[in-house]
Amino acid sequence: MLMTFKALSALLSYPSKALQEAISEIGTVLEDENLVSVAARQEIEPLLAQLADGDLYDLQERYVGLFDRSRTLSLNLFEHVHGESRDRGGAMVDLVQNYRDGGFEPVSTELPDHLPVLLEFLSSRPLSEARETLSDAAHIFESLRQRLERRESGYSVLFTALLQLSSQPADAEAVAALLAIEDDDPDDLEALDAVWEESQVTFGPDPDAGCPQVRDLLANMDVPVTPAPGSAPVAAAE
């Protein structure tokens, strides 16, 4: 079990009392497993302290403002690839099937492409496979890191760690394409309501679907979605 992946999954999840109580253990896991550098762990320490000691409601409000009210900061990886196209539904079905083939049944209410869910799955896979999967989304991690850094968010350091865990560096051209998409304004509630309207998608096993590896599902993540003229900006990963 790759506990570092589980630790990063927890840190990227919606803040809770249980998370606050586990911060000391998370710090120990990161140190003992030593999959991320000492420098990266030191950069994570202020976030750990903030999550452990901060007011829970403030932490939750800040998390929602970052990740739930901004598509350009979405933790749903396929959001950055497929947007609301029909291709996203098929990719979700394949991803769920791949989870099940690996003996993993997500219990979260989040979508299967939610980054903490993916990291939870990867914690049960061989390290080489987990690294290759992360590398296919490295340009998304780099764009999120830079966007969060511009907002002076402590969460940016977690994406530094994910990039270190990747087996390949982020593609600079793909990163530039993602960063060319204008940031959402999390305070423009009317625009947010409009942009988040979407059809319901039902996820379940497709008897005619193949069983591609997770990394293959992420391998085409280098082309961001282009917003339609006059529409709100859409990121090219909820």
C-alpha cells in the first residue's frame, strides 16, 4: 500500500474533523515513506499546520471557494479534458470499470475522476503504474499548481508533490494551453450557476466496454476544451 498517495488524497479532500485529527499521522506517513523530497515535505508543513489548527468552517469555505466554485481549479480531472461533452461519460464508465477490475469500489459521493478518488485507487497499485498514471495528468497538476500559487494558496505544494511522484515532467505546451484559459471568478454566482448546469450522467459498467488502464484513460489529457463563443470559461480537471 502506497500510503503517501492515501495521505495526499486525504489532504486534497474536503476538510473535516477526522482530517484534522489525522494530520499528525499524515505528516509521519510522508516522512517515513519518503516518496517526496525533504524540500517538498517542508513546503507541505505549513499546510498541515493550517489544516490541523484552523477553524474548520473557515477551512471548508476556503476549499469550496477554490475547488468547487472554479472549473479552472476543478479536482475532477476529466473536466479539464472533456468538459461537458459526451466523451466524458464514456471515459467515466471506463474508469469505474477499471477501478472494479482492480478490486476497488469507490465509496465517495464524488465523481470517479475526482483526484482524491484516483489517488486512493493508485495507493493500492504498484508504484510504477501509479507514477505512469500521474505522469499522464502532469500538465494538469502543473497548471493547478501555478493557479493556486497565484492565489497564494497552501494547496499548491500538494501539486508539487504530485509532480515529483510522476514518472515524466509536465509537457510545457500542454501546460501553456491550460493556463491560457481565463480563471473563473468564484464570486460571480450567476455565472457559476450557468456554467455548472449540466445533464445528469449515469455511471455504471458497460458490458460492451473494454478495460483500459487508468493511465490510458488519462493519456489524451493534452488538449483542453475550447469554450464556445460567448460562453463562460471552461477549463480544459471537479
